[in-house]
Amino acid sequence: MYLMKGLIPVRCLTSEEKRLVSTPFTPGVELYNRQQDLLHKWRGEKLWLQCNCQGESKSQPVMSLRQLRSGMVCFALNPSSTRHARNCQFYRTQRERAFEDGQQLEAHKVKRNFCFHRERLVNDEDDDSESRSSSSSRPSMPGLQRFLYELTYAAKTDRFWPTTKLDESQYLWRLSKAATEFTLNGNFRLSDFLYFDVQDRRDALKLLADTGAQWIGSAKPHCLFVFPVDKAEKLGAGVNLIRYRYKGSDKSTEKLPLPKSCKLILPPGVKANEQNPCLAIVSFTDVSETDNPFYGPAKAVLVPVVSKSHLMIVKNDFERRVAKEFRRWQRHLSNLARTQYDVKISRPLVALHSTFSDLSFSPDFVVEHNNRKAILQVIDVSGSEAIEDRQSQYDVFDEVAPIIEFFALDAEQQDRFDEECEARVKHCLEVVLQDSEQWCSSRWDEKSYIEQVET
């Protein structure tokens, strides 16, 4: 390794300097103080560090020194520098801009135009009835479900901060605003054909009748309804989507009957005839088999959410309980009396993009605080195939953040779900807070300022 002044080599590192810069930072120990003193000195002299991990290559990685808000000085790969080799201890070092703005986790591929019903399939790419998986061994995702996931990502309702207001109307409003970024059939603004209350069916069907001649190609006029559902009740050959509304002590029930002809998809996390908070997306189009048009529900997908007020989509009940546990400790940390910690929790529904390898990855939960991240994987299956599937993604996960596994199915079978869930959630939060000022494990037992005032 060489110290550089710009692109000019100054000198080689001594063996002691190599040991200091190659040892992982552990705040609170004597070695960490010596590491920081050395890096502060180099930073003051405006020196860079060149790593020789690329062997005989003429281009070697060059790192500058950046100071975080916490005061810690760390390495940052120069924007035009070669990346480190995969076996180098500096491989996960981020580029300079990433330390200023945080490494942004963005969707790998973004789709903005949809069409869910056609008279006939012209080609596979034009039809969104199913979103085909890149792996032939995995089932395809319904087009309605993919759209809902993309809409959730655009609306940022797949994440929450301590200040996020858990309110049904707020979540639906954010979805409606994000829908303006999407198009339907490449000819319409999708938000004009998206409704959030089944009572608006008359207006929706009138719009379809009025715009029937404006649809392009083989597309059939159709519109979408997105609304919360408390239960999917099977009734004979059809299904009733039931929603309970509360106003004070009064309770009313709304039902949307889905006929037998409607293609209803219930993901594994949703069970019929059980009260289970979900978000439903239903498409209406001409379902008549005669020349006289009759508009009705044609396709429907239900996805589980955390609760009636917290409409963040999850995969199953295990993830629902994990999200609630994150919310509980997130609020606790944000209300501490001495130092408040603002932690963001995400449940990504679309594949994210790694800036290091340019590969996509799909974590269960991502925890973020400033520039620190942690990934929590909720393991709800067992078997060798599941292990191989996880390991194939973990190489990409490791480029982004440390991985914490929660074996939810095993914990549930051993009747230890609550204890194990709390331990894994706290572990994730400790990983992202370890560089924060005044952080220590005693914060878990510290009273909030509200509790201190009440005391």
C-alpha cells in the first residue's frame, strides 16, 4: 500500500500502519483511537491511500478519507477509481459520493406502463396479465400484483420512519399521488382509471364506456380498484371481499362480490374465511360472452398488510409480526429522553440494485440509520433447496449490508417466536446504531421523555 498526494506516490506504509488500516474499526477500544488518530493525520495532510489488491494491473484502487457526521474518519473509494478485488478487505468500501448521500437502494428495473386485459395476445411483452419470472423454476407473478408492488415502491409506502403516520387514508392518498407516474395502455394516465373505494363503481364503468374507442390495439377497456379488505369469504362458487368500517362505536360492512368467472389469486400469506388485513386490487372490464357489453370484476389479487392502519405490504404473518416489532422499538428509540435515533425500516417488494456488482437482490427487511444498513431475512421455510436459494443471494446482500437471519418457522414451532423476534430486531438496530453518538445497549431500558414527564 502507498500513501499518495493526488496521483503522486509519497511512500509505502509501514507494517504498523498496514495493521492499523487493515483492522476493522471497533469504537470504544484503544486500537480504534489509534486508528482514528492516524486517519485524522493523513486527512489533514490531504493524503490518499492506494491499495495493490489488483495484482499486476496498471490501475489500482485509490481511496480518500472522509469524515462522517459522527466524527469517525473512514475510507471512501474515489469516484474514478478501479474497484477493489473481491478478496480484498476493502472490497465493500463505498465510493466517495455514497458517504455524503448514503448508498441509495434503488429498484433494479422499473416498469411504468401496464395493460391487464386484451382481446388477444399480440406478443408476450405487450401483456401484463402475468409478470414472467427470470427463473423457470419460480412461478410467475400476476401482473396486478407486480403493478401494486411497483406502485408501493413509487409511493414509498414500503418503508416507514418514526414519524410515519399510520393511517389508512394517508397510505391510500400516497398511492393515488404515485399513480400519476404510471400509464395504462400507453395512452392514458393510470391514475384516471384507478379507484380506492368500491362505491365509485358507477363512475368507473361510465368512464370505460366513454373511452372505449380510445384504447390502442387489442387492449380491452378496463379500470382498477385498490382498497383494504378484512376478510375474503368464500360463498358457493364465488367470493365476497369484506371490509369493516368503524365510526365511533358503530360498525358497518361493505362487500364486493366476485363471481366464479373472476380470477382471484390468494398468495400464501392470505387464507380465505379468516380475518386477515389485506390490500386488494381488482380489475373491471367487459366480462360478457355476448355482443352486449357487461362490465364486472375480471381479476383480483389480495396481498397481506401489517394492519388496517399500517398498509405496508408483507409476505405473510411472520413478516407482519416482525414489522410490528420493528415499529415498537423504532418508536422507543425515537422517544428517548437524552438522544433520539431516527431509524428507517423498509420491506422492499421490488428487486433492488447493488451498486458494486450491478446485480439485483431482494431482501426481506432493510434497516437504515444515516449511512449504516442491516438486512434481516425472515426464514419461513426449511430444506436444502431453500438454503441454496438463500445462499445464492447472500453474496449480493453482503455487498450492501450485514445479514441477520431470523428462523421464524423454527421459532414458531418451538414456541419462542416473540423472544427470538425481539432479539433479531434489536440486533439489526444495534448494527446500524453502533457508530451513533452516546449509543449503548442500556438504551433499550431507558425511559422515554414522555415516561419521565409522567413519572
